[in-house]
Amino acid sequence: MLAPKVVFVLPANGGGGGANSVVQESIGLKRFGVPVSIAIPARNQQNFIPSYPELAGADIPVSVYANAKALAPVLAASDLVCATTNGSVRHVADALDLLGKNHRPRSAYYVQDYEPLFYQPGSPEWDEARASYTLIPGCTLFAKTRWLCNLVYENHGVRVAKVEPSLDHDIYFPRLANAGDQVRVLAMLRPNTPRRAPIRTLRIMEALASRYGERIGLQVFGSSDTKLQEYGINLSPLIHNHGSLLRTQVPEVMRNAELFLDLSDYQAFGRTGLESMACACIPVVPSLGGSGEYAVDRVNCYAVDTRSDQQILDAVDHYVGLTPAQRDQMKMAALNKAAAYTVTRTVLSELALFDAITAR
């Protein structure tokens, strides 16, 4: 197999689980001998490069581009370019238009989420997100979950290839120890992302504080107290806020919790839920979306309709009512499921797809 030269084009903000997975998979591809690189918009340079020092250690070049003219030669030097968001699809399309036919690489779109759901229907952002799936002629789309593949096909008539999801086991691993009497519950609270349901999450945390008092330990992360207050959110004294965490700090707080609440409206995959499982922290995840790739309700997690406060509270009640042996059984089931998701497995599935694309 001849390894193609691959460049991933990340979005303007460059953060989040999508960027994390692309970075880890890029490192995995490089380990396999694939000439891989990353391109980012210039406005994201100050945030992205310090967040991923491992790229330098893996000898993965990061190109910074200001516009399509600057991106075009980066693409011309590659066999395959992979956009990773609807915004980066637009950047790639504009850059490809500047290249002659003999210098155009093959193109792919690594679909991380169904992004029209991020925006108000009919808005310019919604229109651009919808257009991204068919914007580049001959582009191959691929995604991590059957749910995403089916959703894009149902709405746009475009077939989406399925690749395997990945998990960074170098930082997501358990610390098995006696849990103690208090059940520690962790949640992510990001008020600037409505689909992650910050108001619902806060409402549930406050309901748990009222219901259980000191029998339950409540923790959140994702935003500073100042940022929360800007959105009119004042946390109960019973809720400890870890603030905005570095990517490498998240697994440590997960290892110190027993339950992780992801009360998003939906999850295209639910990577954070799987990451918590790898830390032996049982997640409560939305049943709507792609969590069915790994979630088995009341076996390795709780899969609930997050529109129902009662279902969420029932899940927490169920876990609190388990014996220590029953909780350990759930944790072992979670660890076993998470162990199946490796970067190597993902890289192998991506390589098979990339080989097929570039062989055309």
C-alpha cells in the first residue's frame, strides 16, 4: 500500500472533540508512515498550536493560511485534502478552484456532526452548512457513526462512508479505587453552546443537590465562574466548578467522578461520554444521535431522552441505588467497551478509505 500525502484542514476555532480526534488520528497516521499535515486559518494560530504540542513531537507540520490563495499550494502538495467542518469545506473549495486540473488533490469531508442543526433554519450559516455536503464535486464524505451517515443521506442524498471512532487511551484511563460513601457527579457546563443544554444541566444539578444534599458531590467544568455569570448563571454553593480545563486536565476530573452527565439535545457520536467510560466514570448520554455506537443502557452507561428531566433523574437514582458490586460491574462493562476504540483501529479504517479514494 502506497501511503498518500494527506492534509487535514481544521476550522477557524480549531477546538473541540472534532479537532482532538483529528490530531490524535493524524499522529496515528504518521506512526504508520503516512505523510500527514494539518492546515489552520491564521486567526486560530495562537489558540491551536499551544493546545497540541504533541504535533511537534510527532513531526507533523502545521500550515497557517490567511486565505484561499495561501491554502492552494498546501493542497497542491498533497494527494488528499480532508475538510473537517462546513467552514473548512468552503476554504478547501475556494483553494481548489485556484488550482489547475493537474494539481488538484482528491478531496474528502470528515463529517464530525450534522452542522445545519447548529444554526437557525434559513440563516446564512444554515445555508452554508447545508451546502457543504455537495459543495465540492467528487468529494468523498466519511463519518464515525451510522446515525451521521444516515442523516446526511436522508437530507442530501449523499452516501457517507463509515470509519471507526477513536479514543486517546494515553490520557483517558481509569484509576480504580474505593469510591467512598459520596457519589460524585460531574457535568460539562458551556452556556455559549445551546445544543449542549447548559440550562437543563444546571436545573438537573440543582435538583440533585436538593434531593441528595451532601450524599452526592456535584462538579462542573467548561466555563469560569465569570463566564457563567455573564450568562446569568450563579452556581449553588453545593456545586464545585473546575472552570475551563485544558484537554489533558479533563480525564483527571473524570477519574475523580462516578457519574458524568452529558445532557445535550443530541450527540453525533458522544465522544465525551465514551471518554468518561474509559476513566471508569459512568455517563448519562442522550439516546438521540450516535451514542448507540457504544451505549448499552444500564449496562455500561445510561442512555436517556434528555428532554425528560424525569428520565435523567431516574438514571441517577438507579446508579445511587446500586450496591458497590453492581457499580463495579457497570464500570467494568464501560471499560471493556471503551477499550475497543483505539487510534490504531481508526487509522486502519481511514487508510483503507484513503487508498480507495486516491486509487480512482
